[in-house]
Amino acid sequence: MSKKNLVIVESPAKAKTIVQYLGKDFTVKASMGHIRDLPKSKMGIDIEDDFHPHYGVSKDKLRVVQDLKSALASHPMVWIATDEDREGEAIGWHLVHALKLKKDEVKRIVFHEITEEAIKRAIEEPRKIDQDLVDAQQARRVLDRLVGYELSPLLWKKIRYGLSAGRVQSVAVRLIVDREREILAFKVEEYWDIWGVFHKDADFEAQLIRQGDAKIELKDEISAQKILKAIEDAKYHVSLVEQKEVVKQPPAPFTTSTLQQEAARKLGFSVKKTMIIAQQLYEGVQVHGNHQGLITYMRTDSVHLAESAVKEAQKVIEKEFGDRYALKNTRKFFAKKGAQEAHEAIRPTHFSYHPDSLKGQLDRDQYRLYELIWKRAIACQMASAVLDKMGVDIAASKGDYVFRATGQTVKFDGYMKAYVESGGKKDQEDRILPKLKQGDKVDLKSLEPRQHFTKPPARYTEASLVKKLEAEGIGRPSTYAPTISTIINRGYIVKEKKFLKPTDTAMVVTDVLTEHFPTIVDLKFTAEMEEDLDMIAEGKKKWVPIIREFYSPFHKLIEEKSETIKRSDVVNEKTDEICDLCGSGMVIKLGRFGKFLSCSKYPECKNAKPLPGSESPEKTKLTEELEKKLAGKKCDKCGKPMVIKTGRFGEFLGCSDYPKCKNMQSIIKFTGVKCPQCKAGQLIERRTRKGGRVFYGCNKYPKCKFAVWDMPSKDPCPKCKELMVEKNDGVKCTKCDYKSEKK
């Protein structure tokens, strides 16, 4: 009997998993993601015809579409099994149109996890394509195209060719730029505090906090020394003991954003990497001879867990941890307003798949992310932790001064036996205090004044940026990763270690948008637009009126600013510098690699040079070694000295007689560390094609593809003899758990 049903999914991995659960009457094929989109060479939106989008099958998908059309001949019924979010619904809708399917030939099925039970249940409960979800995705696509295609050319004319603007991307860049300006404007202030080491059965630390009812605030060392003199030879006793039992609840199971944040903090994953690995775990990996989906759908803002999953979790908790860790009544979590409660949080498809049972079945990163998801999901249904918290006041016999010591002990670890959330504040509350009671005399062992300086706010990391975007209601679970990738790849943001730093281009573009197009980079406006898109998805609003309401004033403003914004006002900032070739004034311009000094007589005089102080004050070890080796190297074309220059992708050799001689040579920076994989090559400094991010790879590439992000250490791991890499706080082995902190 011939197969009657054609199931279409997005990816081959998903197809490989699903086909195991369907009968012989089903064939499963992959669309390889979107098969139709707006054209790349033009806007593709008919403004006059209610913003009608002109979609077309992309060239790289013509063969896919032809293959699917051929399969239709022997499969009269088509099942659209794309993801259950707006993007998946839109892919299904595009498939229907591209394949010219009739309504009675199509059934839409959705599932939150790729398991046999979920797939068979979906087949039994098909529905139609949800046009409201399609319209919401279509509205977002049209809106972003209108902003990009009308605003980007304006930036090309007024700032620099090749720039781009986007509805969500520009807001994300503004957040990073605003934070950078806070850091630059921050004024460091000195302050002091005083700590005492006391003894009663054991040593413990306490901080001087007040004199009588007045809080102690010390601005300088002189103030600290006055107090030290005032309490010289004082006696000390316990004036107050506060002790209370605190019940600590576990965190909710993961949503998309909390998974991205925690994976960044605990595993060091970028947002993009987290989503790629989560996609693999969702669509299915080879486990014990079968292709299985290991987690539920990873693009969600819900913290809801299915009742069946909660019951399974309880059985696993009783087995793995014991009855006292299990709950008598299941714990429920409630999401923010607007979260899709029909969906679930991210959890294992089966809690019985303990992470330890999958060791050797998954690669290292898959295992680590799965373990994180499993532990968080199991912990949310475990008993609460119980802590004993203590606060003790130590009074001095002189001057009415009071020191404060705090600490805590774990009375019952509860859910913490499975999972402890990262990012907790490690301060005095983590310390265990000796048993103290009011009136106890304590001995002073030492007093120490400590100098501190206020610190500016930290730059955003990918994790903290996602947290901020979510808090402001900007973007949705599916947009965080591509937004961050876009602003890095387009040169607006660079990553320094784990922190996001804006480039000169980002600063200039943000200033122009903030001054002339304030709504585009306004957080409240962008969040309200997201709410409108949500209402379209819920069928409460129509998409065309929302687009029209936005576009009319936006287009009018574009036309106005095209005439009034002068390029010279944006990128020709006057300076006191004088051109050393023609004597004219120098101006600051913006190029591909940031701001630079240029002769005001350009193009008659083409003199240009870096801004004073723009060179990095800290040279890498490799660059310092290079300068010694390359000293005296001559240009092989004109004989003039070669110098190290810096471009978008790092250092290169350039003739000192540029622009008369444009000879350039690439620089290979050897680390002196042998490749641990092929043993024949050596690790060298390299850069990614997109974004120019530094990494270290084997010089035998492409024969050997070994690479690491961090600087390789010349010392092998003392524990396993494998490669170690340098981190901010020391060195870490790439194979085992060995770490060594900086001394």
C-alpha cells in the first residue's frame, strides 16, 4: 500500500525523530526553514495596496519546493508540523501557498515536545492554520522591512555607506550605548569601612555600621583613623542577637530568557550557542540507539508545567533524593501577563532521562545544557530549603560604636540538593557564626580600615542584555539571539571577554536616531509595538491598521530628515589638530573601523591618522613579541619600513609610505602552544569572519579544525596533561575540572 500522508517539518533532525513515531502510511520531509520571503534586492511591499507583501521562493529553496511538490502526487493529505510559535505558523502558511494546497488537503498539527505520545496525540487533534498568528508574524516582518529599507539608506547618505537600522536592533544598541556613556561620565569616589575580627569559641568578622543611631559613612582615611583612635583599648560585648528561620523557594523552570541568562552565567555560553544546542536537544539526538527529543520547545515565556510532567518529576525526586525532598502538593508557577500558558516551560521530555544516563551519548555542550535544564526543572518541584539566618551586634565600650556580623546555616537543603541558582550575592550572610547570646563578652583580635572606590555600572553581557530587553518588553523569546548576533556582526558592538562594548559607529548612529527619530529607539514605544503584535496574534487587532498608523508619520519624517540633516554636522567634527601635509585643519570622521582624523581638504589632501589615544594602551603578549621580531622589516616593494597597523580584523603589516605604497601583509601570531588535537600544528591567533572576534585555532586548518576562544596556556594541565586556557581569574583545563586562580 502506498503512503497517503506527507508530514512537513522544518529540519531534517526533527524529521528523523518524528518518522520513528508514525506508521507506514506517513512520509516525513523537511522544508529547511522558511521557503518564501520578501525579496533581498527591493522592499517588496506595496504601500498603496494595504502594505501587501510580495513573497517569493528563494533560490536556495527552489529544489526543496520541487521535491515537496513531487511528493504530493502520492500523498493526498499534507500535515504541517512546523513549530507551534508564530514563526512556525508562518512557515506552515507559506508552505500552503508555495505548494498551492487546497484547504481540504491540509491539516495543521502542533506539539510542545517531540515524543511518541505527543506526536500521536497531535495527529488525533489536528487544526487549521491560525491566521492570527500568521498575521502577527507578517506584521513584524513588514514593520521591520519598512524601517530597515527606509531608514538604512538615510544613514548611508548622512553617516557612512553600509549602515543598517532596525526596530529592535537599534533599541538594543541604544541600551549598550547609554550604559557606556554612564560609565564614561561616572566619577569615582573614595570611601572606607572598618572591619573587626572578634573571637568567642571561634573567630568571626564584623563591620562597623553605626554610632548610636547614626550610620557610619567614611569618605577618607583620616575619618577612619579618628574612629580607630576613639575605640582604642575598648571592650566588646554582644548587644543584640537576631535569629530566624527562612524558607527559600526554588526558582521557576526555565523560559527562553532565563535559560539564556543562566547558561551564560554557569556555562559561559553565548545566547546564540544556547539556542543552537537547545534546538538540537528539542529536535532530537541519537541516544541509546534511538533518535529522541530530550527537551520541550525552547522558545517560550511560560513557566507552566504539564500535570503529567509534574507527576513524573515527583516519582524521580522520591527515587533520587528521598521522600523528604518530595512535595505533598505540586508547586505551580505563574508567568507575567501575556505569557502563553498553553505552552510549557523548558523541561526534559522525560525526567527519567537522568543526565548521568546520557553521559557518552551527548557531546560535552549538549550534556551540560541538558543537565542544567533537568536540574532546574526537577528542583522546582522539590521541597523548599530551610535556612537559619543570624545577625549579631557587637557593641564597643567607648563611643557607642556598633559592629554587625551576619551569617547563615542550611538547616535543610531541600531543592538546593539538586540545583543552586547562580548570581547569588556571596557576602557575610554565607558565613557560619559561632553560638552567641546577648551579653556575651567577645575578644577583639584586630581592627582593619579598608579603602574602597565606587565602581561605575558594569557593561552589559549577553545575559544581562536579554534580561533588560525582557524587562522592558522589547522583543520576544525568538528574537533575543538573532538581535544580539545582528548588532555584533554589523559592527555596532564588540565583545571584550564577556562584555558588550559599543563601537564609534554605534555611538554616532544612536545619537542621530535619538535626535532625529526618537520613537525608533524609544523603549516605551517599542514595547507598545510588541504589545500590538501580541494582540494581533490573539485576534484582538488587525495588522494593516497598526502598520499604517506607524508608517505614515515615519515616512513623512524620513522625507523631512533627508533634506534637513547635513552629513557635515554628523561626521565632520572640528579639532585643533593641523594637517602635517598641507597645514589645513583636521576633522574627526567616521570610517569602517571607527573615528579617525582626516584633513578638512579631502579629497585634495588625503592625509588621515588615528585619533590621539585611540590605540589600545594595553598590547597583547603576542603583539609585543611581534614588534620585537618585526623591528627593521622592510617593504618588499619600495624598501620603506613596514609597520604594524590595526584594521577591522586586527593587526596587519602595512608600508609606512602609505598611501603611495599600499603593500600589506597578513601577520600570523603563533602562541607557541602545540595543537592538542593533531599534535602536528601550532595554535595561532585568528579572527572570525563576522565580527572579527579573536580565537585560537590550529595552523593546519582545514585539515585540523581544533579551536578555542581563550588564550592557550603554555603550561599543560598538572592533573590530566591536556591544554589549559587563560581566564580572567586564572587558568582552566579544557578537559578536566582543574582550575588555578591568579595569585
